[in-house]
Amino acid sequence: MKILVTGGLGFIGSHTVVELVNAGYEPVIVDDLSNSDPKILDQIARIIGYKPVFHKLDLSNENSVKELAAKEADIDGVIHFAASKAVGESVQQPLKYYRNNFYSLINLLEVYSGKPLNFVFSSSCTVYGQPEILPVTETAPIQPAQSPYGNTKQIAEEILQDLITSGSNYKVIALRYFNPVGAHETALIGELPIGVPQNLVPFITQTAIGKRPKITVFGNDYNTPDGSCVRDYIHVVDLAKAHVAALKLLEKDNFNGYDVFNIGTGKGNTVLEVIHTFERATGVKVNYEIGPRREGDVEQVWGDVTKSTNKLGWKAELGIDTMMSSAWEWEKYISQNPL
Ligand code: WQD
């Protein structure tokens, strides 16, 4: 089974390519390299033993997508990661986010609309905002988006549901990720933030290795056990495996239409707990200070993963210690072996 993986050289995409091959699928990678490095293709090859087919293209360009579909007409499924995803940047450049994230999705859906297709969409727990009830379930109300990025995820889910309602022969699963962290056990692929990391764990590992003098904890005056924000951190390899489970469910004859699943561990950790777990798991001290809250942060969110366990047949297996130690091994590797 041939699976088109858009954004397949990115952090989650590259790990998913590896798990697709492990599960016997043939991945075809599409990436515009706007937020990824082409050398990740060689790194993937070192893990799976061959270099997958790779098309460099901008999915928001309709003609490029038509050319892609002519070359890759016989695909059995799509896993759609390709999107702009920096919350802060989306507030500064909303049109870039609406153009890229919606043009790419619609071009892709239109060009393959003539045939049955299994479609896995990369969504986000961002759609929940600050849930009233925790852990948050898939039936929780969708809160007004806190950023254009979050809005593109909410509207994309609606576009996909409307497409199914219109009688399309697509079958769709949306996966709402919580916080993906960590790296592959080989330390050959991992998170490659461009410039100053926005996310917590790459900032921790860059501080630990000495690239950054310290990390600022954005607020310790929240209503949480130690005052810092709570998130549901999930190992990127567990997250990648959830995409294989989604394809398996889509392939079942009795699956039709659209469904959505939380992809997290079902557990929450505070920022300070993550920092201290990193120190314990690696033996490396992290220099941090407490600073002001970050605009747009929700206080606490973690997922109810009952539906994913029971219906998707998937459950996270790797714990926070492995998330931290694998992220550290990757940071050491990439610092000694710049791509
Ligand atoms: C986690 C916690 C920060 C950096 C992100 C994406 C979102 C979605 C999920 C894709 C927060 C704190 C961070 C730092 C800190 N991804 N922090 N100091 O914001 O939960 O969501 O992952 O869909 O789009 O934005 O993740 O890693 O940025 O922050 O204290 O230097 O760490 O305040 O509480 P977030 P994050």
C-alpha cells in the first residue's frame, strides 16, 4: 500500500515514514522544505535501509499538486502533515497561515477526489483551548481559536466533515495531537527547530548542551501543583505509530465517513516537572529562571485517550523519562553531526 506523506521530512512526518515502513507500507514523501532539511531523507534511509521517493513541492500551488497526482496516481492513502504551525507567527502573519494551510489541504483533496482514498489529517489539541473539564475528550466543545494557526486546524476539520457529508468517497480520520516530544531511538532523526526554539523540550535540550544560557519558565503562578502550566507530552514515536493505527482502521470495510481521536498519553506534567525529569533522566543540569506568562498559553490540558485505546486500538507506550533521554541523545547527535 502506497501512502503519500505530506510534510514527510518534518519532525512528526519523518518518524511516521519510519513507522509506515516498519508496518509494511510504501511511503512517498512530499515536502516544500520550508521548515525541514532535505538531509533528513538520508537520515531516514539510514534507519529503513533505502531512500523513499521524495517530491519537493509547494502544495498550496494548484498546478504543482496536479503534476504530483499525475506522477503518483496509484496511492492508497494520504497522511497530511504539511502546514505552517507556529502559533506566534500565525498571529503576526494570518494570511500566510490561511493561504498555506487551506490551499494545500483543498488542492490535495480536489486532485484525488475521483477515487476512494484513506486520509489521515494532522490536527491538534489546540482546538480545545482551555477545556472546562479535564482530561479532555473528543466530544468536548471546540473553543474559539486562540490563534490563526489553531483556527486553521478547527476549520480544516470542518472542511473534511463537510466533504464526507457531500458524499465523497474519502474516508477520513483526524488525529488531535497533544505535545509531541522526543526522538527516534537511533538518534538519527528528531526535532529540528529553525532559529530560537518555540517549544519547551528543544529549548531544554539546547540549554542543557550549552547553546542557550538558560530557559525561562513562562509563569509559575498558575493554578497547578507547582504553578507552571500542565501539558500532555507524548513521544513522537508513539505518535507516529498512531498514524499507522489510523490507516488500519480506515482500511476496515465497516469504517465509513469521518472520525477524530485524541493522541496523547492521558497524563499531564508541569513545565517544572519536565525540566526536573530531564535532569534526572540525563544527569544534566538545566539552568532555568521563572519569567512572566506567555500570551495565549492555556493553563492546563491533557487528553482522555479512552476512545483511541478502544476504537483506534492504539495506546502510548513510552514514558516521559524516555521522551527526555531520547531528546537529549538527538541533541548531542545533531550538535556533533550538523546536517
Ligand atoms: C509547552 C509549555 C509553555 C517554552 C505546542 C504548539 C501547538 C501544538 C502543541 C501542534 C507551555 C512552556 C515553553 C519555553 C516555557 N503543536 N514553555 N518556556 O504551547 O503547549 O503547544 O504544541 O499542533 O501548536 O504550540 O507547546 O512546547 O510551546 O509549550 O515555559 O521556553 O512549556 O509556556 O506551558 P504548547 P510549547
